[in-house]
Amino acid sequence: ISDAVTLTVSVPRAVLSVSPQKWLTEGDPVTLICEVKGSSTGWTFSWYTLTVSSDSSHHYKPLSDSSRGAGGNYTFSSAALKHTGVYVCRAERENPAYYTTYSNTQPLWITGVSPPVSLIVSPSRTQHFTLVTISLSCEDQSNSDRWRVRRYTDHAQLEDCLLSSWGSQTGSTCKISSTVPLDTGVYWCQSESGDRYNLVNITVHIGVILESPVHPVTEGDTLTLRCLYPYSTPPNLRADFYKDGSLIQNQTTEMIISAVSKSHEGFYYCKHPERGVSPKSWISVTVSHSESQISVLHTLSSVLAVCPYLLVTVVLIFKCCRMRGKTSN
């Protein structure tokens, strides 16, 4: 009898990641990266989006242009609203024939510059206490009822408010009557054709929460942050406020930034010495439309101001060339 030999069999699995980030603005580039752990050669890749049907079952829908991601990278050079969704990948090889399982899900959230519908959250903040009621309403200029509220959570992935046990939808309004931490996720308005608009990140937390705006803040506006606790009266706490891990203001009931700029964009949270720490919230800052117009007008005026000098220079060069031509003749 020979010595015993240990045989270890590793099962190749597909792992999906995203670069540079999953939260994007229209026009940003983004790449989905599919890798097979434990093996790197001989694989071809298939790409899918996760969809939910009318009976709440999940399906994998193949992307029409999978060849774009044949090498393991699927790139959107300019992200559009239609690219918002939940993606998965799978790998296969011919020799020996093998299919990996579907990868982990990877959501991409693309925010529109001026969406046709607004998702109104009440209470108007991104973080919420447990066991409270939240209302999410899709509102457009025509007061249409054609919008449905959907969400993506880590535990249940894609869900429709109208077909769910966690919420009830009347018209274009979804109501969650008693929040729990599992309600934490991304919520949006979806049209009958499947278009997704106005994505909002909602966090439900037991304990201290940060009161922060639901939608991006416009440059020049005032940003007010508060630290709230459900078991104190009033709920405002005197706490420390942090941005990207650094203390920016301590022992205050509210933090106010009177004129927001792009440099204020980042992850914020608050900390109380006895009650604890809130979850982090991303504060996004957008450039106002009027400022964009001023910038364009300034550029145009600069170009127009330079044009006469350029025209005179071209005419002088042309005359000099003609003079030299006559002299040489």
C-alpha cells in the first residue's frame, strides 16, 4: 500500500467587480470586470442583467452586445440612464468543457442630470429609524400614475413595491409602514417601459442616524446636517461630525455649510460619545445650471474678444507674404 496523497479540487467561480465606482453621473466611463478565481486563461465570458418579472421571480437577461466584454472587461465609455441595472457574468471554456456558476450581482447606479420624475422621500432624509413609516412618491409634471417604486437590497436584490410584503403602493406612492434594517437599499422610480430614474440610497439603522439631504446639493446652497437619536427628546444630539473619516466639527447640535462647493462632496457621519456612531451617507454636489451658462458665456465672450486680434494677425501675415512674393519677382 502506497503513501496517501491528498487531492484538492478547486471549483472555478466568476467574480464581478466594477471600476471606478458603482455610483455614476450620465457621461461617466465605467468598466465591469469579470474574473475567474483560481484560473486565468482559456475563458470566454457572458454578460447578463438581473430582471424581476410580474410574479417577483428573478431572471438573467443576456446583454445584446456581449462581444464587447469578451476579454473579461465590459466597458461603457459614456454611461447613460439605460445602463442602470444589476449585472452578473459567467465564464466558460471548451477544453475541458466547463461553465462557472453565475457571479455575484453588481449594481450600477447612473444619476441623470435632469430626470423627468422625482422620487420624494418622507421624512426627507437618507437615513431612517427602525419601526417608522416611510413614504416614497414618484412625481412628474403630469401627475402620472405610470411610475412604480422598485428597490435593490443586498439580501433580496430586486423587488417591486406593488408586489411586495414589505410595502404597499397606491398610484405612484410606495409606503413602508414599519421599517427594519433589511429595508436598507437603493430605491428608484421605474416606468412601464423599464426606464429607471431618480435613484435614492436609503439606510435604516437601529440607533444614531445622520440627517442629510436625499438628493444632490447644488453648489452655493446651504447644507445642514444633524445627528438624531430616537430615544431622546428632542432627538437632536450634541455630537461630532466627520467627513471621509476626518473630524470637521465637534460637539454641536447641527453642522451648517453656508455655501457648498464641489470640495464638500464625500462621506459624512456623526458620533456621540454615549449613543454611538451613525452610518455613513454620501453627499453629492452638483454644478448649478446658471453657473454652467455663465461659464459657457464667459468662454464664448473670451473667444469673441480674441477673434478680432486673430483676424488682424491673419491679414497682416497674408499681406507680408504677398509683399515678399512681389519683392522676389
